[in-house]
Amino acid sequence: MAIATHHEHPLTSSAEQAEGSVALGFFVAIGLAAVSFIAGTPHSAASDGPLASVSQPTASSPRTVAGGSGAIATAAPEASRAGLDVLRKGGNAYDAMVAASFVVSVVRPQSTGLGGGGFVVYYDAGSGVSGAIDGREMAPSGASKSMYVEDGKVIEGYRVGPLSAGVPGLVKMLDHLYKTKGSGRISWNDLVQPARELAEFGCVVRKPLARAIKKYSKKLARYPASRKVFMPRGKPLKEGDRLIQTDLAHTLQTIAAEGADGFYGGWVADEIAKSNTAAGGVIRSMDLASYQVKDRKTIEGTYRGFKVISMPPPSSGGVHLVEMLNMLSHHDLAGMGWHSTRHLHLLAESMRRAFADRAEYMADADFVDVPVSKLIDPAYGKNLSDDVDMEHATPSDDVKPGTLLVKEREHTTHISVIDADGNAVASTQTINTALGSLFVAGASGVLLNNEMNDFTADPSAPNAFGLTQSSKNLPEPKKRPLSSMTPTILLNPDGTVRGVFGSPGGPKIITTVLQTIVNVVDFGMSAGEAVAARRVHHQWKADVLRIEDGVPYGKQLASMGHHVETLGKDRGLGNAQIILVRSDGARVAASDPRGTGRPGAYTRAKTLGAPEREH
Ligand code: DON
């Protein structure tokens, strides 16, 4: 069978070995889907059985699945299913990305949505060309550098409410992806319908969404359309309830019929603008009409012979990922041992230095000078690496100024897809913090982002992620807020795809993607192991090395000067969704056991020599 998982890596902890059986249970379920499809079992075997029949994920169970043809990893089972259905019907990775993105927007409104934005990094197997698409939110034309400061204080509108929203980019990004890279074999309408149906007929409220609604219920209650969606009977929806989004279904139907024009013009745009400005926001119809998706040149680097392809500004993700990998490349991590004191020390010191640069240099490069090539220059990485004292932590004050970190994990989402032809696509999408601005834009049913919080309000005031950022990143009309999203593709030395990576987590996105890649490249971990492995995070300020529960670090780190904080069992770093391509060609997709995602994969019949079936 062209499907397998491996959990036998020597570095796998006994806890992870135990988790292997859970993973295997799931893998068998998905594997059967593929095989039964191959064997000609009716479509429903894959549509209704496997993903639904899996037992509820536990906080520590890795989820891995492999197929010979295509694979997808997302943070929601419904989204993986929609994407997998598209692949099996002959759509390519880009088509699958579109369908999965719309679905995840509906079922994880705490993470992403039509009212948000995102980035795509892709690799076309046929041409060998890679590229990036920027669907990041844009500041409305009414934005200004001082818009979030009154009487010397940062106002609440920087964090929540109608004024915290940027002009959404997601729908146009998906429309662009479909038009420029779609296979043409699946209609746009067919890609939107699964999401519309879930909006109209409802989907189950899982724990992370229930938690977010409860946490923000008082603020959600300020806005009638938000109340209607998240507190339909006057009380916050709870885990196990159904989330029904009738207005959003109407908007999705308009998008299905008219494409992105149905969102950026016509009644939907009018409704978003009217409701937003009436409630104190500044998004006008013309801001929506003038929103542009941008094709961008990817950030590229090399790590131990692998080519790293990632997202350029307005994300800081690709730049700092490559910067950190450049530093780490001067050390024999494998020889040190996984999560040895020296390995953890080097991770922390690389993160500290990269985040100090983020605070100083990064912003939308269409507006300000960003020294991208200097930051990703291997020679600069060597200088930074030489600066690391292998016996002592460098106090962050000796590197540069900043602040605190908040608990964020459930918000923002990543999708990785690879198809039978080897096309790979990574997309991280967000409405920023949980439930974004908390403001549903009237009858459009669209929950707007609070991405303006990723701008600097005041260079001395940290944003929701405790990130202090420079005046380069102040809001300006049509500028895009600085991001940490890091959709990334790794190519083998021969140019074929080795892996597709990404995660949510604010600043922890960059460090999660870094560690996942290091786990694969330096420590030979499988996909399931690489995402499940415990992680650490340092973002320069505060000068704290956060370590997930279960990392067996000793007293040495503290004696070297690291300020270590062990996170509680319920606090994971990131929610990675990755796919690795094994040397036998199998695509192994893994969803982070920290989240509620499920991956999917399939094997085309002809791979096994049987007649191929298409639906
Ligand atoms: O673009 C960014 O960097 C943030 N808006 C991402 C937010 C996020 O990942 C929230 N996470 N859990």
C-alpha cells in the first residue's frame, strides 16, 4: 500500500510513541478512504466516513496521513475534506486551496474569514517557478499615522471594534489564485459551494470557538450582527452547538455567482462599508473597490542544501525564518542532540536576534525601505551566529528595546496542499486575534478582522502579541500591516518539493515554522513527529524563553542566563499544518495535535495499477 506513517524515529519520546497508535487509527481510517475510492467504493466512503469517524482528538495525539497522489493539512476536518474532494475530482492544489480556504473561513471564524486576509506561497511543478501572493488587509484611505492615539494614549479601537479593521483581502486573493493558477477543471461555483452549505446549514461549534465566543461575549454583544451570529438565543454559543451563518451564506452565494466582484462591489461592499462607518470605522466602498492583490517575489534561502521559499514583506516571516536558518547553519544541531541545552540555547539566541531586527526594520516594503537582502544575507547570518556566546544567554537589552507576550493560538490558520503533479501551495490566513474585530458587518454576515493591530500605534506601545514595532510600521492609507505569517515551501537539492509548512501563532508562527523545518532537516523527523514535537519561543522582548510543557530542559539554561518560563499544559505554541514528500513519493500530511485539525490524503488508482476513477 502506498500509504504509511512512521513513528519510529529514535528521538521520539515515549509519550509520542504512545500517541503513534492514535495516529495510526486515524491513518488507517483515511487510508481506507483512499483505498476504497481506488477500489471503486462509492464517493460517500470518503466524504462521510473517515474524517467523521475519527475519535475526538486529544491534546497530545499526532495526526498523520499519507497518500501517493495528493494531500492536504488544515486546521479543520471540514476544510481538509473539501480540499481532498477537489483533488480527487481532478482539481489541482490551487483549486483545493480555494475550496479549503472558504470552508475554514466558515467553520473557524475565530481564526480566519472573508473579512480577513492572507498570503500564499506556491511552487509550480511543471515550470519549476515559485511565487507569492499577497492578500493582506490594507489600511483604509481614511487611516493615518496617529489614528490610534488620543491624548497620548492608545485607544481601544486599535485592538477591537470597527476601527480595528483593515480592508479585507482574502476573497480577492482566492479569486486571483483560482484565475491565475486553477486547473480550469473545477468551476468557481463548485469551489465556493461547500462553504456556503456549511454557512447555511450550520457546522458544529468546537471548543476553541466556544472559548473565544465566551471570552469576548460582552464585546460581541455591542454589535447586533455579531450577537445574531455568535449569541443567537441571547447567550454565547457553546461547544457542541450549531453555528448557523445565514447572512454569510448569502454573501458566499453572491461570491459564487459573481466572483470577487460580488464582494468588493455591489450590495456586499455597500453593506460592509455602511455598517462599518456607521459604527465608527473608516472602511468606505471605494476602499473595497480599490483593494488589490499583489504578486510578490518570494524570499529564498538555502539550509543544508535545501532551498527555502517563503513570504516577503509585508510579512516578516520569510525574512526572519531565513535569517535564523542562516545563523543555525553554522552549528551541528544533529550532533548536539534534539532539545539538548546547546540546541535550545541556539534556538533562543537566533530567535532573540531575529526579533530584534523585526522590531527595528520591518514593515510594508511598498512604503518604507526594508533591508531584505541584508537581513537574509548568509554573511550577516554568520556575523550574528559569531555573536552568540555558547556559554551564556545574551540579555535582550544588549541586543535592543521591547515588551510582553499574550496567549494566542486559536486564531489565524494555515493550509498546506500538494497535488498529484507535485504542485505545492502554502497559505496562512487570518483575521488576527480571536474573532478579529468582533464586529460583524451588518447583513453581509462578514466578521471583520482587527489586522490594524499589526500596525504600530505608537512605537513605545506593544501590540496584542507584545511586539514593539518601529515607526516604519505606522498606519498610512493603503499600507499593509506588518505580519509574521510564514507560509513556506522546502525544495530538495534536486528541485523537487520536500515539504510545505505553516502555522498560526502571531510571532510564534516564525519560530514554529523554524523548529518544524529544523526537526525535519536536522533531526530526520517524520511529518507527525515534526509537528508534535514540543517547541520553544523567544521574541527578544520580553526577554523570556517560553518552553512548552514536556521539554526536558535542565538547570543549565537558567544558569546560562536564560529567563525560562514553562508553559501550562493547555498552552501550546502554534498549530502547524505540514506536508512532507517522502523519497518514495508519498505525501505525508500532518495536523498539529495542539489543534483540532485533520489532514487528508489520497492515492490515485493508477498509482496502484488499477483503473482510475474520477467523480
Ligand atoms: O499577521 C500576523 O502576523 C498576525 N495577524 C497573525 C495572528 C495570529 O497568528 C494569531 N494567532 N494565533
